[in-house]
Amino acid sequence: MQTNYEAFPRTAANYVPLSPISFLNRAEALHGARTAVIYGDQQRSWSETAARIRSVAAGLMARGIEKGDTVSVLCPNIPELFELHFALPLTGAVINTLNTRLEPETIAYILDHADTKLVIVDRELIPLLSKAFGLMQRQIPVIEIHDPNAEVTHPLGGDDYESLLEAGALKGPGLPADEWDAIALNYTSGTSGRPKGVVYHHRGAYLMALGTVAAWQQPHYPVYLSVVPMFHCNGWGHPWVMAMLGGTMVFTRTPAPAKIIEAIRTHGVTHFGAAPIVLQMLAEAQTDDFQPFDPVVRVLTAGAPPPPAVLEKARAIGLEVMQVYGLTETYGHISKCLWQDSWGDLDASQQAELQSQQGIALPMVEAVSVFEAGTGEIVPQDGETQGEIGIRGNTVMKGYYKDPEATAKAFENGWFWSGDAAVVQPSGYMQIRDRLKDVIISGGENISSVEIESALYRHPSVQAAAVVAMPHEKWGETPCAFIELREGAEATEEAIIAFCRDHLAGFKAPKAVVFQELPKTSTGKIQKFQLREIAKTMSR
């Protein structure tokens, strides 16, 4: 019998492009009276926030912004940046959030490479933008955010952000004609070479938000503290999540430990996301009379494999942490370390070891697999065989902006190749061993820098640690540890090496130790490429 399942056309009734704009429409319709934003003494409901967003969108369109234009935003986590995550997609434009801690040279490069038509800048960051314009030898039109909590600087002469509200309000649902349309342009951290422009689409951003809610098991009306920089994977997609759930976004402008703790206690924060280094700073900021958070605060951590010692400390102060893994190219997290009931009988140290795994794919991801380099086959679940993580799904980027060769290479054989080396445990949980370029091959043995770093973080004097390869006449290369000591702490090279030998196989212990402040990106990642250059000049 002949069937004809292709005879049904897509219509407005049964096919709607997926976009985070739908979450704004939902919040406005269902959660209008609920608080959307808290920033100092400022509070706005979802009705007020949605009205501002629609007016900002209308104001941008009145200034010539249209579909496909890149609008760059140089701004810390404050309500205006949150609004722009909806206002710019409403116009059809692409939001390019700039890392506020980059040097002027890289800001200039991104503005030029991104074909930026307009820059929206917080007034405290105007000097940085001015230097970038100077290097470009041209100025892009500017709109200035005058946050009263920011230091006053000399203006560039652009319109005030609040003047965008004078254009009326954009009407209608504002959905894109095609869910494949670009919604965001995010640049990689640039820890080696020029940063690459990663293009997100509306469909991926929508599914990222849905997948996060399912994976994190978030209820309606969470109170979310904005710690993850929104210039990093659009805050892991969490601004769009909060609209879906009618949640409240709490802002502190700067993520200082004291401000984070105060915000949690004052506003009843239930959730936040942060890099492991932020969790460590929170754990170490406590006084002797500190009372753990009650109820516990649920936290996603990502950006670097979290040392088990940090997870253990976070748990002790009332943070329920779930490790997630992802990249800029995957909209942020695409796997999670889901808690297993069998872990409940283990001690805190053993639990933390297991929680530091990268786990299993999130619900919206088609597949996350580990492939052996030599054979191209999926590695066995033995916790030993190492391969590269490949990812496939709707939350993988469209590609690299204006770089078809890099895009094609990243998508070889129908997978996105992460550059991360991992094993798969008997449980089926994935565990990162290293970036492929960070694996140390000593006398034919593969040594994981992450494993050594985890041991180093257990030393009471170690604030931060990074391990890279150092040339060795006999073994080819050996581990070299760079260590940032805690304030007032002391340690010697001999003592650190001996400590590692007590916790690791002898050949994995570092052969040299350098004490210095470690270079980091704004998201807490240690810039190992700088340390590799130092190590190249050393040998043992």
C-alpha cells in the first residue's frame, strides 16, 4: 500500500521557528507581575522588563539596526546586558558580547573581524573601547550605558542607552523567519592565536535553554545570581532560561566573593553558575563563624575540570555543585556529571572525585562520544583508553565566522571535534584527561596534567596550579608544575614534588616546580600557552 506522509505542508499552526524570543513572550504573558531583575536598589517586574526590551529593540531599529547586523556589547553583567539578549534578537541583529578583560588589541581585532555596525558600551569601559578605536584608526557608532554604579569616564559622544526607550515599542511576537538565523557571535578565549568567531543560531539557543532546565532539574521561579560572564557563551544561555521559568536575575556588577555571599543571603539566591576558581574563592572567604548556606544553593561549574578538593570545600559551605562540560562552539555545557544514588555512602573525598567527572550528554545533545585517534572507533569503557571527544547535536555552532577552512576541519566526518582528550569510565561517564595539546608524553607514557593538578590542589599551600610539558634529555618531556601559593603560605620545590610522589605514580610527579602568579582568562582558565613558553626554556 502506498503511503504519502510528505503531503502535509508546514503552516503557521503546526510549525513555529524555535527562538529564545518565545521565552520572553511567555514571561510577559504568564509572569508579568513577578520580579525579573534585582540590581542594588533597582527591581523590575517581567512586564516592566519586557516593555523596556521592546522599546530598546525599536530604538535600535530606528538607528538603522536590521537583520544580520552585528552589534557588539562591552559591558559587565548588569540589567542592560540582560535586556540586550532579547532586544537584539527581536531586531534580527546578532549580539556579540565582548570580553571586558581583553586588551585593546584583541577588542580592535574582534570589532573589525565581526563587521560590527554599532557598539553598546558601559561608561566604565569607554577608555578600553577608545584605545581599541585608536588602534583601528576609525570609530564605530556608539551607544553608552550610564550605570550609576560605574566609575565616571569621559564619554565618546554616543547616545544614552535610555534614549533607546523613546522610540515606542516593537509590536508582535518578533520570532525569526528561520530558526537557523544567527542570534549570537561569540569569540573563543584566544588562549593561543587569534580568537575565532563562533556563530550561534536561534534553534540552538532555544534548545540549549530547554536542555539546561531538564539537566539541572530547575523549578519555576528560581532566583539566579548572575556570576558567569554574559560575554562567555551568553552566560551559558541562562538569561534565556530565566525568561522561560519566570525567574529572577540578581546582579552584583562584579563577582567579588563578599558580594556573592551578600546577594545569596539577602535575596534568597537558589542557583548560579561559576568557574571552579570562583567556588574556591568563596570557600576561602569564609570566617570561623560562617554558617553554611541553608537551604543549599545549586551551582553549575564549568570552564576547567574542577579539582576534587575544591568540590569538597564547596559542599562544606552549602553549595550543591554539578560539574558540566562544554565549549564556546557548543553554546556552553553539553554534558553533566549526574549524581548517582550509590555515591551517597561514600566519604566526602570520594564523592568529590566522582563529581569531578564530565559525565554524560545533556538531553538536547544527540551524542557525546570519545574516539580513539588511531582507529577512529569509540573507546572502551575501561577508564584507561584515551581519545578525543566528538559532539553532535543541535547545540553545535553554525560555524566559525568568515573562516570556512576552520569550520570544515572542526566538522570532519560529521562530528564537532573538541580537542579534549578523555577516557570513559566503566559507569559510562566521560572524564577529561587533558586538552590534546596538554598531554605530556614522557618516555612513551601519556601523563595527564589534570591528574597532577588535582593532586597539587590538595596541598594546603597551593592556591592554583597548572602543569605543562618541559623538555627532558632522556625522556623527551616531563611534567613541570607552576604554582600560585596562598597568601602567607610557603612551600619548596622539594616538598611539592615529594607531596606528588605520595599521591601519584612516581613518573607522573613533576620534575620541576615554579612558584609564580598564574596567568588567567576572565573566566578563570589558566593560560597554559604562556606557561609552555616558559617551560620550553627549562630542562632537567
